Amino acid sequence: MAFWRVPLDAQDIQVTKGLVHIIDDRCKGCGYCIEFCPKDILQFSEAYNRKGYHPPVVVKPDECVNCHYCEIICPEFAIFSVEIPPATV
Amino acid sequence: MRPAVLTGEHYINGDVACAEGAIAAGCRFFGAYPITPATEVAEHMAERLPDVGGAFIQMEDEIAAMASIIGAAWTGAKTMTSTSGPGFSLMMENLGLAVCTETPCVIINVQRTGPSTGLPTMTGQGDMMQARWGSHGDYELIALAPSSPQDCFYQTIRAFNLSEKYRVPVLVMADEIVGHMSEKVVIPEPETIHLIERPKPTGRRDRFKLYQPGPNGVAPMPSIGDGYNIHVTGLTHDERGYPAMTVEAQQEMMARLKGKIRNNLDDIIETESYRMEDAEIVIVSYGISVRTGLSAVDRAREMGYKAGLLRLITVWPFPETMIRSIASRVKGFITVEINLGQVHYEVERCAGGQAAAYLVGDAGGKIIHPDKVLARIEEKF
Amino acid sequence: MTTNPKKTAKKPEHPLDDLIRTDRIPHIWCSGCGIGTAFSSCLSAIKATGIAYNRFTMVSGIGCSARGAGYIKLDSFHTTHGRAIPFASGIKMANPDLKVIVFSGDGDLFAIGGNHFIHAARRNMDLTVICVNNLTYGMTGGQVAATTPSMAKSTTTPMGNPDAPFNLPLLAYASGATYVARWTILHTRDLTTAINEAIIRKGFSFIEVLSPCPVNYGRRNKEKPLETLRLYQERTIIKNGVNPAQADIDFDKGVVIGTFIDVDRSTCDDRYYATCHPCSDD
């Protein structure tokens, strides 16, 4: 990272921010969202859901960039993200 | 472009008459695979469906043919296939699907002699029990048996009407002789042909349940695209159509599948009687064998026997009540069929020891000669 | 003000909830099974077409993947084993305006249903066929399939599969399919794009989706679900337009994925209606 140049328009680039929603009771604990989140913002929760699985929890909420990958890799329709409008960030 | 109903007198065979009956009944999708002696049905449908805006497809086998007509039926179309013995065997799997999903469709089986490839060009009536129980599991369906080309025309129309009304596959159990024999067929004016359309749902879509029965036990049937978001499955399902893996759901589904037929027997069962008023010996027959029976009755009467004929137009569901009531007042039954005993056992069961029940059967390949029936009458009565 | 600050507005719904029979969720697929991802991808693709939902119908056969038809909130049909394609062909020919999607598994489409597949491809029947390929019969407990790699273990090849598997894209292409693609459940965005393209275009489109079956294939072949996904990440090579003959599945050599075939050819319904209904208004 240290060698990366800073883009000239760095101030103007708006990095999208996302808010992750997890529907705990749909989760079957496969861990795909946790493993493949590009920002590593998820991890298994300590708690169990109704089916006895550990659903994910968001541990670094500020780092979600709303890429939706957790949403599209999830086989259970159990996780999705929505964009946080820039003004509220 | 010819119209759907070719009013007038025609000299055609039973296969073609089935096809014309289907077109007149509103059949607009036909999927089949060629097989002797049913090929002419497919050939004629291929020629005629474009006249009426319908679609014909020759599938890769009879399994696919049966699947295609069930799928097409859910678009709202009246659909049909035709086949004979070996193809009928292949259709059994999806016949069960049509029963379970309550999909209206018509299957013409122009029977030939089996087992296996048998005598492909020669007649037989050996698929009657397969028609009743050929697909796995327990179920009810309707099977009709035409005995002439004219009858092929009418029975095919009736098959569509029953199929639409009760949402059940209906089998038209013709045979090689009826299928290949050309006779005069009179096609009436279209206004005189009574057609029945499947019940369609009305009311709120969000409260709709796919298998919630109407007054006669039959649920209204939406088509794909009507916006009901239906789910149709061959698994045991509840009234919503959702898979339900419980014994309760199975009981409820079976009660509905059986009930809609068993509770409407008077409407479904059709028979024809000939010289039955004072008959003591009743010849029971269906399909081409009816002709053997008719001749045998007349000749037996000449010989002094009080003989009569009961022709089964609807073979399945079996006219149990009627046979039972006849059994209480006659000496005996002789079932004439081109197999070595199938419907005969049903007659024997319903005769229940009140009257004798005999079989005049044949291994297949030819129509039974009336002499054989007369010989049996002389021997037994 | 007495508003409870913790009480949020109505919880947002999953963006695909309008296409799912939520009353049937959770679905039957095991933890780590990829069918749900392939199915979700299919729903996203349907949504992205912008076509009215009542013009779609989904047909499936029998097996784990075939349960998909039971979870989509569209007119859907769960038929008999191997027969989804002829069932769908009947729908298509009777009502060519419908978008007909076949969602099923490798066992269903290519063993018991193989004959139907090649004929629908030959006719260029206008269907979108999505085959979730998990290399095994999952529903019945992990028997050898027509797609199981040589020497892989299954309950019916306990010493290793002596037979060779089908190369599905090659089979589809040789049979006449006009769109052939292969993706994995990890390549979800590409998969969604492919399904979307397939739905929009006319013709027989075939999309193979590689997907893990951790319980009945992975367990016997020493592959944990995340390991399978890592194979998809590290041992696949995207080669659009490559000859499907090079599309054998061998993760030691690397597995090619991508859109292999995309050609135009008139479809079965177009040709039928042009030939047989030349005077109609359509």
C-alpha cells in the first residue's frame, strides 16, 4: 500500500458506503460471505440462530463499500447490503 | 385454411377420426412420437393443427411427448398425444404426473398386440389394465373405448370434455382395427357439438389456492401468465400446491384425486345396451369387440337364447354399480375382449357370485369371431 | 416526544424477496451447497431483464437443484426426473411469448434427461437451461453421475469412478445449442450476466454452473466447501469464446470458464410458426 500513488482527484472520489443487513434465521453458517468479503468486515457470531448455526456479524461496519458480494454469494438469501447515502456518512 | 369442424360426410379411418374429433373439441397442441398403428393420428394432427392456429411437435420419444402435452396444457391449451403399446408404457411415468398435478390432457392409445413389440400391425386389447393401473401409485383416471371411426370422433370430443371438467388425463383406448378401418364418419355442424372448458379461477389472486376444490370437487385452473404465481409439483402437495411431506397431506390429496372421479360416476360412466330388456345372458364388451358381441347377440337370439349386449363406452372408472345390479337378475356374463382376461376379472368381481362370469378372449392379432361366443353360450347356458 | 429511539422503521427486505416464496424459506439445500447461490443469481438475472414477471415460467426436473422451482414466486413446475426440458418445450411451443427457464441438476439433465437435452438443443428450442453441476447425485446421497470426474469416490463407485464424465459445454454445442457458458457459483456476477443474456436472447441457451456439494461429494473426496470455492478461484481460467472441446473439468490442469458459444440460429417456434402458419398475423 505504501508504494501506491494517490490519485490526483482523490478528494473528489466518493467511496460508497454500505449497511449490511443479516437475516439471522435464514443463515446456515457456510461462511462464504465471511471468507469472500473483500474488506473482511464479517465474522461468525458467538450466538446461535434458531437452526443452531452461527450467523455472521458485521465487525467493521465503517469499512463496508456496498459491493453486494456477500449478498450474491449467499445461498440462503440471508444477507444483503444497502447503500448509505453519502450525505449521512 | 379449413375450419376446425369439417361438417359433412367423410370416409376416413379411426385414427383420422380421432384427430378430427380433437380439432373439433378445441385441441390446439399435440406432441407425439410415431408408432404403428397410431401414426396416422399424428400425421393428421400435423396437417390440421396449422389450420386452426395450433402447434404440433414430434418429440424424441413418448416420455417427452407426454411431458410436452402436460406442459402445454398449463398454457391454457387443450392438448393431446397418441401412441400404442410400447409408447403407452413410456408414457406411464408422466401420466402419473398429469394425474397428480390434475392436468387435463387426452391420450389416444391405438392398441396393438403385446407384450413388448408384439404384433405391431395387428389388433389387441391388452392394455386395458395398464390403462387403469399402469403408472405407479394409487389413482383414478378416465378411459373410454371407441368401437368405430364415427365413435372415435365422438369419444375424442367426450374425452376432452371430461378431461377439462375433471382436470384429469383421459385415455381413448382404441385398437388397431378401429384405428385403421375406414368407414363413413359424419361430422356435425359446429353448433351441435357441446364443448366443456376447464374451470378458471376468479377472485383475489393473493387468496388463491391452486388445489382448493370447487363444488364438484375440481379446483379452478389458472394458466401460466395469469398472475397467480402457481407452483405445480408431482410431490404430494397441499391445497396451495406446495410440497407437503406428511401422511395427512397425502390423505387429503388422495381424497381429492379419487373423490372428484368417484363422486361423479353418473356423469362419467357411459354405457350402451342392446337387447338387454329381457336378457338372461349378457355379453360385456368394448372397443372393436363390441361388433363381435352385436353379431353374437343377434345369432344367439335366433337360436332361442335371451342374450343382450352391454357395451362399455367408459371402461374406467368401471361401471360397478350397473354390473352388480344386472348380476342380480341374469344368469351370466360373457366378456368378449382381445386379451386373455382383463376387464373380465372386473366383471367377475362385480358379478360377485350372483351370476356366472365367463371370458371369450383371444391372444391377440385378430377380432374374435362370433362363433366363439356362440360356442361358449351353448356350452354354458 | 416519546418516540422510542431503538424502534427502527420496517426492516428492509432482501432485494430478491419479491421473487421468493418466503413462506418456504429456509430452503432444503445443505449448508455450503451452492445451489442457493446459483438460484439467487438466476433470480437477479430475471429481475435485471425488466421483463414482466408473469411472462416467465420456471420448469425443473427432480433432484436437489430441481427444488428451485418450488422457491421462485413465479409460475413454476417441478416435474418428473429428467423431463423438465420436454415439459418446457411443450410450454414454449404452445405459448411462444413466454420466457421459459429450466433450472435443474446434472443428473437430471444429462443422465436420465440426456436424450431430451440433445434434441431440444438440436431444435434450438427457445429455452434457458441452467444446469447446476455438483458432480454427483446429491438428493439420493452421492451416487456416481454422468459428470463425476474419473476416479472420484461416490457411494456407487467406492473405489473410484472408472468412467469418464461428460464435457457438458461440448455436448451442448455439438447438439446445436446457440449459447453455451460455464461459470462457478463464485463467479456470481458473470453468472448473473450470462443468465440475463440467455434470457433476453432467443434460442437454446445452456449455462453450466459449477457448484459444491459438500455433504455428498466433497466429504467423500476430501474437499471442504471453502476448498472447493478456492479451486473455483485459483484453478479456473476465464476464456471467452474458447472451443468447448477444451472445457474438460480437471482442476489439476485448470478449468476453463466463460461464454464459449453465442451464435444466431432460428428457433424451433420461429421456424414452426413461419412454416406452418405463414398467413397468420404474428
